[in-house]
Amino acid sequence: MPVTLDGQLVVAISSRALFDFEEENRLFETGDDRAYMKLQLDRLEVPAMPGVAFSLVKKLLAFNDATTQRVEVVILSRNDPVSGMRVFRSAQHYGLPIQRGSFTRGQPPWRYLRPLRANLFLSTHLADVRAALDAGVPAAQVYPLSVHASDAHPNEVRIAFDGDAVLFSDEAERVYQSEGLSAFQAHEASHAGQPLAGGPFKPLLEALHRLQAEGTSAIHVRTALVTARSAPAHERAIRTLMDWNIEVDEAMFLGGLPKGEFLREFEPDFFFDDQTGHIESASLHVPAGHVASGISNR
């Protein structure tokens, strides 16, 4: 039988999203890749510290057991192959069963998402994230200085999503940007029974829904919709999820209130939003990634 990743939730992640390589990256950014390679080789036996997305990856991999492989994590990195050795060594140190990776020595690695059929791509490089989103892959720019995830929920993968331009299309956001809040509220109230089109992260939410249904008793998925919407615009969002036959565990309709403190209480392993302002605020409280999608990001 040929090797295949079909049926698995495939997460592609850059080395800086998974591990804390910020000190090494400062040398890489100087353009002296030989010095960078030497530094990584010198530190080959020194495990890198966990990065912003470490908790998310560790928990997702816990869905695998001795009989069933449900999640595959692949390193997709601008690092060179020599530095890739340290990435794999670090993963092994922490007991992360990661065995696949592509290291492109500065070239954009996103093109390898297609053969992987990735469900998610996490990277610190905005250009790679934009290219992945254009190719139809859910992707987010990781903020490497975000607060790391809480360890309070070891048996739950907690993921929070913004709504418009993330889970949903930016149809309603376009109304808001062009006509203002009152027009947005009226538009959403009058279209409450008409489901929104899917946004870039709908496929990930669907994959998580399947993972939860097929998963184990040892670990669970808990999801939250965290949106600036408020009543009466809440109804269309809820009815859209119902139309997709997908349930979220929590929904926060904040009416423009800052999301950060609410997210701090939810304690997600990761939060996805299309607005940089929301991400910058959220990253003070939780791991966060910018989804460069929709009218506000073009």
C-alpha cells in the first residue's frame, strides 16, 4: 500500500512557529546564512524552547494512538537542511512524533502545501501566509512574541476563531466598511436566514469537527467563536453554523469590546483573527495568529 496522508488532519508549521528561534533568527535576518547555519549546528544538542504554537501541536498529536494516525504535523520551513536537524532533534526531545519536513533555505515553502493537502499552515512569514490563503489553505501569521498557552487544560485542544473573513466570508464586513455599523446591523438582520459563505478557515473548523467525532476519550476539541458582532447580527452567524452542521462550544458576541481579556478567560491554545489590531491585543493574553484575508487585509 502506498503511503498516504488521506483522512488525516495535516498541519504544516514553520520552525519559528513551533520553537523559539528568535535569537537565531536575528542572525539569519542579517543575511549571513553561513553564520546562522553554524550557530544552529553548534546548538544541535541544545533543544530549542517551545514556541507559540507548541501547545497546539502537542495536543493535536495526542489524538494519535497505537492503532490510528489522525493528525500529521509537517515542518515547512525557510531554514536550511542543516538547521533542520536541530528542529527534528528538538521535536524528539519533547516527544513530538514529527517525521516529515521540507527545508528551503530562504525560499518560500508554501508551494509544498498542495501535495500535503494541508488543513492548516502556521508561519511567521506574512508573504507565505498570503500565498497559502490564495491557494485555498487555511493559514495564519504567527506572532512569535505572543503569550504562550495556559497549561490548565491538558486534555482539551482549545481553539478560538473570529467570524467574518475567518470562519465566514467577508460579505458582511464589506457592508460595514462601506456603509457603517447601522447598515451592517440592518443587513445582517434582514439576511438572518441566509447562510454566509464559508471563509478561509471553514475547512479547518470542519476538519476539527471530524477529529472530535472520530477522536479518543483522552483528549477533546473545544472551540469558540469570538466576534465583534452583537445582536441582532448574532443570529446569522449562529444559523450559518447550523446550516453547516457544525457546533461550536462557546460563542462570544462582544459588540466591539476588546477581545483579549475574554480570550484570556477562555484560555485557547490558539486564536485566529483577520484584524491586526485584534491580534496585537489578543497576543498579550493568548497565542494568536493573523489571518491575512478579507477586505480589511487587501
